[in-house]
Amino acid sequence: MAPAAKTLAQWLSYLESIHPTTIDMGLERVKQVAQRLTLDFSSTLVITVAGTNGKGTTCRFLEQALLAQGKSVGVYSSPHLLDYRERIRINNELCSEADYCRVFSVIEQAREDISLTYFEFGTLAAMVMMLEASVDVAILEVGLGGRLDATNILDPDIAVITTIGLDHQDWLGDTREQIAVEKAGIMRRGSKAIIGELHPPATLYEEVNRLEAKALWAQRDFSVVETDHGWQWQCGAAILTDLPAPQILKQNISTALATLHALQLMPDEQQLRSLIAETSLPGRRQRLSSAPEVIVDVAHNPQATAAMVEWLTTQSYNNLFCVVGMLKDKALEETLAVFTDVPAQWYLATTAGPRGCAANALKNALPPAHRTRTSCYDSVINAYVSCRDVAKPGDTILVFGSFLTVADVLAFHA
């Protein structure tokens, strides 16, 4: 039974209880409920974004660029960091708890005896809210994979694939080739597609060709070029030069720019320069404090930490301290292996819950040379506070490993 009291917290607790598994890949159930809700996006530009990493910041840049042009924009993303309401933004604003409760009630009545997962319920709520707001553009961030993700019940006007790396192998396959096919499932025959992955597996080319998608490919059709005066972006005859330093990854900005270019929705150059300099997203290389500098990042797979280590080479600090908490179903050794040649002190935290990972397991997953420079703690906050007690001005504390780890530290600073 749905909660008699209509608080958002009670609704969320209820949603966690109504389906036997957290993840249940497939579209049949959620499509049935969507049909009962008569969801009609025929008048809305739909952008669906899949990828192992970079989805959130790509969606964020697209959102900000479209808002700058006077478009009304809805964004659906997951997971959240501190507040479930972060998952849906309508014109850069969070919806109220009352709105969520009202829409959850509508979906609950429509589903009747059809079981929905927590994510599927939330996805339908996002779609209902976007239609109620009559947004011009709906940006949907895929939760897991693409082909069988609940966001894929809508046919996108343009499909965006940011990166392809190893993550969620239990659901998507053990190779980049298999994972690429799952992510390519968001594309539609003959429709537009943007491929931001710099090294696409052969299977992705095969899927694009099979679907006869009108694809733009990173490095072939659009690219980032480092210059003596910053960097530039190019897509065909379109060139943007002397661009400012961004707060998010240049490659994700590049993918978003290619999407806007393909849609003929590029902001003017002055707007673009401001967007590149100012667009950010919580939990993505987010600076929380200085002296010592504290940076939090949700990186939790090998591709993401490799990008983070590359970024570290551009930073200046005296000593590096890493506060890490991960989930046990992640590729622990591969994710941490990229730090082999990075001098650091490690503050390892046990994470809670059924997917939680013990700090000692993280220690054993570290490159062997790093294992003597570790301390283990029973919680992220205890690890972080202990690290803060030791770090000095000029040092950098890097917090990463999962959304939950970053959320704990953000809550500590709130």
C-alpha cells in the first residue's frame, strides 16, 4: 500500500519496497505504465545521454546552453548526492516535495498491479513533471546501460554516448565491445547521434552503421585541440578558439557542443565562453575548501580515475592525501591501479549497506607499493576527519570512490 502520510521520505521508503530487486532490466513494465499515463513527447525535443562517465556534466552543459537561449529545459539525472529532488531539474530549479508526492500518487494509481523499481518510478515521475511544465527540451541521463534502461521508452531526437568503459559488468557485459552495444541501444534508425568516446569499440561502429544513424564522432568530426593560448574546439567549419579554462572535463564540453551543433542550437560565442568558464556540477572535481585544498569527485571506475590522475598532473600541491570509499561490486584493483606512480597517503573507509566495501579490502586492492601508506577507518567521515587533522596548507585532499563517499563529505561541510 502507498503511504497514507504523503511525505517524500515515506514515498521513497515505499518505492524501495515494492519491487523484489533494485535493478530489473527491461522496458515492458515501465512502458505499460507510461501508456496508461499517456505520456506524449511529440512536441518536445528529447536528448538522451548514455555513457560510462561524463553523462552528468554533459547534461549540465547542454542544460545551461539551452537555458541561455531562452529554452525551457527539463533534466533527469541519477543518482543524487544529498537530496532526492536533485534528480529532476525544471529550468534549473528543483521541484518541491509536494510535487513529487503528487506525481508519485498519480503513477501509483496508474500502475495498479504492475511492479516498478525505484528507478523506474522516478523516471516516470520525471517524464510527467517535464510534460506538466511543457518544457521545450527534455534531457534524459541514462541510469544503467541504455538499451534496457527506463529512459529508453522515449525515442530521442538525438542520442549522445559520452564514453565507454568497464562498469556494471554484471548487467552490461565484461568487455567494452559488449557494453558499447548496450549503450548504442538508445539510438534510433536514421536519427542523429553524437559519439564522444575517443576510442570507440568496433561494435559501436557496427551499430551506428546498422541503424544508419547520422553520427558525429569525436576526433573524426569534432575535436578538442590544446594550444599555446588555451584550447580550441572544432566541428567541420565551426571553430571556437582561445577558449577559457573549464570547471568540467573538456571532452564532455566538446561532446555537448557537438550535440548543440547537430541540433543547430549553438549559443552565441560570448555566451559560450561564459558557459565554458562557469558551468560546474556538484561532486565533479568540486573544491570544498583551501589550506588544505579539498576536492571531491564521484569517480568510481578505471576510466574515471585515469582521467582524474591525468588531471592531477596539472595541479600543484605539496602532499596528496586520498580519502577513498567504494562499493564492493566495483573493479577495485583496476580503479586504483592508475595511482601506481602517484605519491599519496591513503585514508580508506568502510562503506555501509549491502554493497558496502570494507576498508581492508581497499587496502588489498591498492598497488603494492602504496599499502604501507594507508590507514583504515570504519566510516568515510572518520577517515576524512583524520586526514584533515594531518594535512597542512599547500596539501591536497582528494575524496573519491563513489557517490555515497562524496555525499558523506558534502553533508559534513553543509
